[in-house]
Amino acid sequence: AFRRKNSISTYAPPSSKPVTTTVASSEEVESANTVATGVETGIARGGATPVGGAGGVDNTTEVDCIKMGCYNGGTCVTTSEGSRCVCRFDRQGALCELPIIIKNAAFSGDSYVSHRIHKDIPHHESLDSVLPMHVQLKVRTRATNGLMMLAAAQGTKGGHYMALFLQKGLLQFQFSCGLQTMLLSELETPVNTGNEITIRAELDFSRNYTHCNASLLVNDTLAMSGDQPTWLKLLPPRMHTPEVILNTWLHLGGAPQAPIGLIIELPPAQSGTGFTGCLHSLRINEETREIFGDALDGFGITECGSLACLSSPCRNGAACIKIETNEVDENGEKAEKWKCKCPTGYMGPTCEISVCEDNPCQYGGTCVQFPGSGYLCLCPLGKHGHYCEHNLEVALPSFSGSVNGLSSFVAYTVPIPLEYSIELSFKILPQTMSQISLLAFLGQSGYHDEKSDHLAISFIQGYIMLTWNLGGGPRRIFTQKPIDFRLDAPRVPYEIKVGRIGRQAWLSVDGKFNITGRSPGSVSRMDVMPILYLGGHEIANFNTLPHDLPLHSGFQGCIYDVNLKAGQVTVPLQETRGVRGRGVGQCGTRECHRHACQHDGACLQHGATFTCICQEGWYGPLCAQPINPCDSFNNKCAEGSTCVPLVNGYECDCPVGRTGKNCDEDIRSLSDVSLTGRRSYLAVRWPYLYDSSDKLGSKRSQIISYRNFTKKLMPPKPIASSNQHFVMKLLNEVEKQRNFSPVPLMGSKTFEEHHRVQFFFIEFQLRPLSERGLLLYFGTLNNNQDKKVGFVSLSLQGGVVEFRISGPSSHVTVVRSVRMLAIGEWHKIKMAQRGRWLTLWVEGSASSALAPSAEVLVEPDSLLYIGGLKDLSKLPHNAISGFPIPFRGCVRGLVVSGTRIVLNETNIMDSRNIRDCDGTACGGDSCEAGGHCWLDEKLQPHCICPEYAKGDRCEYSESCKLIPCKNNGRCLRSGRCSCPNGWGGFYCEIAMSKPTTPSFRGNSYLILPPPRIPMKDKRRGPSMYVRPREAIQVSLNFSSIEPDGLLLWSEHDRNKFLGLGLENGHLKMASNLLDSNNDTVEMPSTGFIADGSWHLAKVLMDRNRLELQLDGEVIFSEKVLDAAAAALTATTQRTVLTTRRSFAARRGKEPSITYEDVFYLGGFPNQELVSVRTLGRFNEPFKGCLQDIQFGAEPTAVITDFSAYKGENIGSCDLHGDEPIIV
């Protein structure tokens, strides 16, 4: 059985003399050869092959081979197009009358020739004459792997063989004489250098046939040899005759697909890999043979030319072309050079790069590789055109199936609850019945298993199927017969209605075929995301969808008039907001028009876009160019840059450090980065946070900080409060359940709670040149949805800055600036997250919001992208309003959590199409600490530093031991100043604005003196009096993401004290009135409150009670006995006294502290340790923000101005981000 292909030639009359024809050299052969499957009796299957493959006929010349016959063993076959000759591998012509002459055989990996080693075996006199196998040939190759030679003999009771192949450029010799296999690989010198070598392989038998010996010689030098027993020794001597050998074959360059009667035990990597290279000068058992001319069978042999092109280096259907050159290699031989002629959509030296790697699609369109045209843009909903460059209003969506696993789809946000009932109706116009596709889907986020709630409607080759699952397993119902679909009849839509109430569901088509069913299990509630997908899904290959849905594709056809009903509410979904999609066009509208593709190119429509299949010799997106503009030898883009095809011509995308039309100009220096807005972006790594306790330069953690806490909690203890409204209780309970996710196990006394809180702040300056664009992004991308950790994005929308953040729950919190940015002017922007608290500052005006959860997680090894992304189609759909486009403008002064990142070639990890904003070496990033940049006569930048800074870029601060602290600041041993309240900066030289929300950084404190209130006296007039002693009420608002910290402390004579703080993320109170261990009580029942959001804590204390409130709810309350009651209790109830003593009787008349005592906030003066001052009741100073501190119940008692109080290192949370929290 032979493999054949048809080649094409012109008809010539038969001649007695062979006619030599011109044979195509291997360098003209396209690298993507098509291999035909074998057919019996020498009959080939269609397709053209290089000359030297199986013969063929001229299809344009009518020759009746039935009358004339086929020459030289050709076979006449009759097809629907008439009769024709199918020729042997070494013949061509209409009647197989022309021989193929090949002097130096070239093998291309799927080629082979076959010879008989011993001819007419039965006519030999002895067994000795048909056993030896000696093969010698000359080889030239650059291939690394491939079967070079296989000599095999098949006998009546066994067989023997020897094989020679390449493994990683080294020769491997394997042989067997029927009983065992031996692999020899002693040769350590590569032979795939392109130089010619002589190889001789021999297999001989001993006189009594008990052993065989195999040897391999390379350039007449013995390389390896071995011997082993043979299968012949098992035979009786009377059978040692030639008839015991049935056949002996030599296959060169590969083995034919036909069985040769011997199982070859070659390594798996070699058994199906052919040889690539040139062979000639064949000798078999000392007899010279022509490799091609004397062969009995063969396939795909060409005349040897360029070894490089012979190895098919060009990919994706490109053609390899040999380049004539007079250069010589290191061995003094003529060098072989070649180039690849790339088809449209590919580029690179071997056409290995798809244009999709530098996505040319606009507005977030997805670029996918597409056969014929090279690529295809899948446009977002609302855009159309070849590059998605035009707007499209979609009223009747048209879906286009799937391309490379990505389906077209539309996603509607469902505004009504779907848990217990749903009715969905829509109309469809399918393009074809031959599809298994997804019509509609409701499901959960992430991966679906057999228990995941979902509802899906499928189109199964005309049948409509409904699948739903409420957690007890899937149930399917489907129509009994397919819809009546006729292409020749007028298109009439089909109306599909599905519904579900509890476990019961039904399905109907055009009001008929009403089928019902009930889901298994006892659950009647369906928990799904409020997103309805039509026509497909956003997940590639539907990988995370349940059951058999990954076997579906996207729907081909139209879906419209979508109505959803739940309960008594009906919503026409196509009129709702929040619709998004991919690859969706307008039903009945064709993207392909008469002039869409030029030069007779074939236009293929796909949803909202189209692509062109060009005629031979035409290239480009619209077949308008005679050459591929992005071919490596056609474009002028400098090395390292990327060519991007345009409708007419091309553009060059430049890497960092290069600019110009062809990216051939060096950027002398990057001071202020300018982003062109033409697929531009830059990416930097997060800086490292250094800890003073570590060794110098050690990397502690990255600047996106996380607070990880694991602790044991007691089950919540409900405390009734008579003055709390029922609705308020309910809201508090809902809020606790939302943030207090761990649920205690039944019967357990404790359970563990895990928290991870995110903290970062970023500031930079920008000069926008357009009103829209992506400013900053980090987090998960669409190609990594399995690792869904969340994202943070900052964008410009109509001049308004928009800060978006999302966690694993996919809920997006949005903060918008209150100021608009002026085009062409510099603006300062800050953004920060402290747990749930999100803040955005634009030109000093702040906007804030609370995220629903503190666990907005972004991995710290993420790259920070500025101005855009490498591929904007990877941006999550909810990370930006509208269509994503790159930012156009300038950026400078980037600071991430207190660490300055200079945007230059050193820190930029990746970029595209950036340059310097003003073209000079001086810019906003040139000098730090307010230094002034100037240029010398060689235009080199220099910095004039202020007195408190030094270094080439003023990057080092001078120690306060050399420059004294100002405004009564204290110089610390670290060389930094500790500034009094109202002053900031490195040397306390900056006057701070009056903070209404003071920030504490771990080295801060405030001292509040005894509060006084205005009182009226009839005799003396208005005066200030200390508050009465009978009762104390203190409240404050706090926000922190640190689990431990002292909020407030006051004491009198060291034995009367009141303290409030955080421990393990929970509120903790200390008082001398508490009968507990260390006079403290911790309230874990309140849940985790170190989440960055604001919490109101209030302490009420008088002679009878001690009460603590959090966010308006009483969380602790205890009665306090006075001295008389304590004496009575001591006389009558001594048993109780052993468990509860009166601290009022023991410690005097005053129950605890009074308003006459001093209150400390956040910490203590002179760096006194919190644990020492509070005797271990609290251990850490406070890090976070305070506001609305109030002594007493009067509204006038609220402190809003803290500038008059003594303290140190107090910042303002209104300007959060000016300085980092001290670690």
C-alpha cells in the first residue's frame, strides 16, 4: 500500500526516450505540506504535491485514459470529472509518460523511499547470501530528530532489523536480531551541522547463525557496535535455507504507512518522525543504487537545495524562499540563507508571531487567530467594523457562533429576584440546524459542578432543551421533534417560552410542545447571579459551565424580543441598562458589501465584523496591498518593535527607550512620561517596604499591605437594649452577617475567624490630552479568571476621575471625583484604600466610599499598569465605564504607599509607545524633595537641592542631627524629626492645616486636657467650669486596619483608669471597675472591626453602671455597687461577695476617673511604651484615624479642631497618603 498525491504537468505524447523535466527545488516548497492518506493499488487522493511525490495528470487537458491507457504502471481511474491517470511515485504527465529525475534526494519529514535489499530471495543458493545487510550513504542535515534509515528482514519465525535515527542532533543506532533489542548511543558529536558525512551501517551473522553483530561507521571510523543472539538459533539446522526469509526492505528518510510485517520497537518520539535533510551515494551490500531512480516506492522526494527550507522553518502556511549569497560559514563553505514569506496576519522571522499578540482591535475588541485571513476582531457590543472602529446600535442581536472557543454573547443584568419563579420568552432565527449551541444561561460565578444551581436553554440540532438544577442534580426536558426549519421558505421566527416555579419547570415552542418536569431533591430555591447570558457565554470554551455545556458552541442566528417575568413584574430586557456583549451584530445587516474586500478578495462576516480572504499575491486587512506590510523584510520597524497592520500600510509600536515612526530613535531620557494613546501603556513592579527592624536592604513585604488575622472567637452574646428600634436592630444584624462571614459550628464553644485586609495609597500627577482613557490598573485579567482575586482601576470619563475596586465577590465599588480635569494642565491625584474605606483626591478635593467588604484582594506580585494594558480586551468589563481606550497625555511623580517610583528605563518593566513629555531631560521626576532641575551645555540634567536634601537627584534626606528640627520638633535617633501637632515634613517645617480627622501613624499621640463647658452664673456671669463628676460619657469615631492599638487612655493615681482600644480586631475596654483578669474585657461578639470603615465607640460610666456601645448597639453593660450597697451585700450575701467585690468600697468614694483627668489618644509622650504605661492591658499604639471625639452628651462637646492640643506626628486623614504609617 502506497501513499500518493497528484502533481500537475502538461500532456505530451509518449516517447521511447525518457524526458527530463525541471524539478522544483526544496526552497520553493511551502512549509505547510499537506500529506495524503494512503490508498490501495496505487490510487492516490487529491491535492497537489511537490514534484517528486506521486505522479498526476493535467486537469486542464482532456485525455481519455480509458482509450489510450496509462504508461509505466499508472492506473486509470474514472471520477465525476472524467477519467485520468494516477501515476507511480517516479512518473508524471497526463498518461504517466514522463519520468521524474532526482540526483540528490531531499527528504522533508514526511518523505521516504523504499528499496529491496535482497532481490529474488527464493533463487539464492544459501541463507548466508540473504542475511547480511550493509548500507552506506552520504548525509547532510540540520535537523535535530528523525528516522534516517530502517533496514528490516521478515522471516517465517521471526525477523531482524537495524535503525539509524537522530536524537537531539546525535546519532542513535538500534538493532535487533529477533530476541532482544539494543540501543547504541556512544557518539557525542552532533552531526546536524549541515556538513556532509558518510555513514555505513552493517548487520552480519555468525557461521552457525547463533549471534549477530551490528556496527556503525561515521566517516570510515567505527562509532559503535554490539552483538546479540538471533532468532535463527531457535530453528533446526534443516530450516537454515533462504526460504526462511520472506522479504528484506530498506526504508530511507522514514517508513511507509503500509505495514512491513515487523513491529519496530523504536522510541515513541522517532516512530512517527521522518528525516529532514539530503541523502545520496547509496550502496547496499557493496552495490551502488540510485536513491530515487532505483526505488520501488516513495513519496514527497524533491531535489536537494536549501537545507534550511527543507526543514520547513516557516510556520502558519508561510513559504520558505532561499536567498542567494556569496557569504561563507565558519567551515569555509557557502552559507545558506533563507526568508519566510508570511501570509496576512502573521509576521516574524519564521512567521511565528500573530498580529493578535499586539492587539490591533479597538475599544476592547478581542483579537483571535482565524484561518485564511490570519486574525479576526470580535467587537464589544455597540461597535462594528474590521477593527471595531465604528458605532453600532443593536436592536435585534445577531450571534455568530464561536471562534477559537470564544462565543458571541449578550449579557443582561436582571433587576428582579429569580429565586422562586421565573418566566423567560424570546424569539430566535437560527442560521442552520446543524449546531449544538447555547441559547440562554443563568448560573453562579466560578466553576459549576453537578450540584451548582443554574438554568440553561440549548439548541440541539433543531431540538430545544431546558436544563435546570436547584442543588439536587440536573433535570432536562426537551421538545419531541425539531423545529420546522426550511432555508427556501420565508424566515419566520420561533418563540421559545420557559418557566419555573419552585422545582416545577416547563418549556414550549410557538405555543406548542408544552413539556413539564420536576427537578430532583427537595430544594425549591435557585441561587444564581442576576446576569442572563444569551447566545453564548464570556468564558472561553464554556469551561466553567456545568455538565455538557462545554460541548456546546455559541448560537448562530438571531435572538430578540427578550422578556423576563418574576412574580408580577415583567421586564423587557433589551430596554434595560448594563447590557454588554461580544461579537454581536444587527440581525439582517451585512458587514460585507461590494467594496469591503479589494482585488476579488472573499469577504466573510462574523457578527459585527468581517475579514477578507485574499487572492494569491494580495495582502493586508482588505487585500489592498501587493505585499504583506508586516513581513519582516517589507516593513521598516526597528528591531525590538512590533509591526501593526492598518487598512493601508502599517504602524510600528515602540518598546521602552525607542520612539519615532519606525522606532529607530533613542529616547535620551524619560523625565515626564508621555503616552501617545496609540495602544500605549507602561508597567512597573510594586516597590518594596523596608522595615527598620530588618537588616539594611532586606525585603520585608510589598507595598500592597495585607493584615492577616486568625483568632478564636466566642459565640456572640446577645444584649437587649430597650431604646433601640426594631429596624435598627435588623440593619445592624444584616451588617454583621455581611461582614461576619464565619459561622460557628453547632454545639461548638469557639470557632476560628480569618481576615485579610488590604491597604495601599497611590499618588501621581497627570496632564490629560483627552477626556477619556484608562489611567491605572492592577489585579486580575480576563485571561486569568480562575485566579479571581479582584482589581483596582482608575480611569478618566468625560474629564471626571473614576476609582473602581472589586474583590472576589465581583461587587464593584465606585468613587468619582468632585472636580473635572482641565485638558492640557497638570493635576495631582491620590487614591487610597484602607480596608473598606476608599478615598479619591483630585486637586485636594476628596471623595470617599465604603466597600461592602474589607477583603478586596489584589496579589502584591501584580504589575501596576499605567495608561493602558498590553491587551485592553483582557480588562474586566466592570473595570471601566464604557469602552476601554488608552490614556493620552503625560504622567509623572508616581508614589506608591510612600515609595517614589521614577518612571524611567530602569523601573519600567514593559511599555509601548511612550516618550518624553517635553523632549528635555528635565522634568517632574528629575529631582526629588523639591529640588530644581537645570541643563548644562551638553543638555545633561542636574539638580539644585534644598538644604535638607542631598544626592544627585536630592533623593536622600539630611539627618536632623545636622539640620535641627524646626518648630520645637524632637530629633530622634533615626535622624528623623518627631513633629509637634500642627507641623509636618521631615524637619517639621510644613504648617499643617487644622485637621478635623487626625491620623495616627504608630508614633503619634494627642493629649486632651480636662474638658470644660461654658456655664452661666447669675452673679459672676459666663465662665468655664469642669464637668460634674457624677457621670462620664466619652465617644469617638475611629477607623483602622490594624488589629491592635490604643484608642484612649486616662488614669488617676495609677489605680483608677479607663482605657479603650483594639485587640485582635475587636473592641477592648479596661477599667478598675471591671472584675476580670487584668481589669479588661474584650468583645469578640461585635465581629471584626479593624476593616477600615468608621465605627462609633461610646463609654458611659456613673456610680451605678458601666456600659460600652459600638455603632449604636450596647455590647457590654454591668452594674456597679456603691459603698453602702456593698456593705449590705457583705452582711447578707457573703457567697456572692466572693465572686463580685465592690471596687467603690475598696478604692474610695470616686468610682473611677473623672473629667478632671487627662485623656491620651493613640499613644503616650516621650515614646513611652503602651504596654508599660497600661501595665500590659494594651500593647500597641493606634494606627488609623479618629474624628468626632465627644466628652458628654451635649452637641457642643464634640471636638472638631485638634490643632490646639498637644501631640506629636499628627497627620490629617483628609489628606491621607502624605506620609506612610510607621511600621
